[in-house]
Amino acid sequence: MLETICDIMTDAYKRNWITSRDGNVSIRHHDRDHFYITPSGVRKQTLQPDQFKKIKINKSIHSGWGTADFLYAWEEMPYSDISSALRPSGEIPLHFGLQKEMGQHKDDVRVVVHVHPTYCVAAMHAGIDLSTIVNSFPELSRYTRVAPNVGDVPPISQELADKCFEKLQLDRDGNVFYDIVGIKGHGVVAIDTSPWRAYEHIERLEHICKIVLASGNYK
Ligand SMILES: [Zn+2]
């Protein structure tokens, strides 16, 4: 599936959903305690499977005052010679938080895709909460659950990750209530069981945002 991720990033680049070095994707198989994430700073239109970073998920029990909780940490694992010279995407706090427990995808694969689709970002810039346009477009709401927007947060920050978790309604078992969330002035994050399925949430929302903006009927 790493090749498929390369395909979707090439496609995202062709659609102007990212400039060359933007965007990031992670993928985890349910029976493995590691995930793969795109490297930082590489050109996504020439992304290769052996450039991915392999990230181990370390989970330990933390006992407090009568409570037991889990502590999570990540570390890089050896993968390929090319990969060893690269760093993981700066958005790793976002991906790690969504991959450390797999929630409703626990018997499957989880893919997290982050890109900057033009009309989704334009709609948020125009003051539209992406979750509010769902009701007028059944072809969107039928297949894609859209979370309320995340407001202005710095890129590649823990704050961005935490706000996305909050809006997606991520719980401690890794369940997420929504399929996609928009980050104002920035982009979107979509989650599903394959690269193309996650991509389709973005495509569907992008298409509706384009229609809403073309109509001018959104104030
Ligand atoms: Zn971004």
C-alpha cells in the first residue's frame, strides 16, 4: 500500500491540493506495532516507497493514584538506506496520535491523509464551517462524516494534533467519530481503511466546497 500512497500524493499534487513538499500520510496494519509515515521535505510527485519512515509504537502501563493508564512513545526503526537519511513528517504528532490505537479499524488498516485542498481551505477562509454544509448535500453526508473546523493553530505542532483529535472526537481506544476535519488556513485530515478511501473523503468534500463557493450562497 506504500505504492498506493505514492499514487495518491502524485494525484493530490496534480490537483493542486499540495505544493511539492506539502502533505503527509501514515498507514498502520492492525497486527503490527509500527506504522509508516511519509518523510519530511521530499517532493511528493516523486515519492518512492523506500523513502518512507518506519515508526515503532511503544506502549507502557503508567500507574498513578489508584488509576492505570497507558503511556505512548514513538521511535524510528531501520527501514531502507534512503529512508535512514530522512526525517519523519513534521506532522508526526498528528499521525502518531491517530495511529497509536486503531479504534474502529482495529481489525483492519488505518490510513491518515493530510493535504491542503484548494476549495476546502477557501471555504474555511470564507468563514464556512465545513460540518454545516453536509446537510444540504446528501451525496456528501451519505458517505463522509465531516467534523467541525479546527481554528487557527500552528502547523506541525502538538496543538494542531490535539485540536484535530478533539474535533474528530478521538477516544482513548482510538475510535474517531468523523472521517475528515478541516484546519482553518491550512488543510484537511482524513482517515479510513485504505489510501483511496481516505482520499475519497477529501475529494467528496472538495467537490461540495467548490459548488458552495460557486453558488455564492453561504453567508
Ligand atoms: Zn499541512
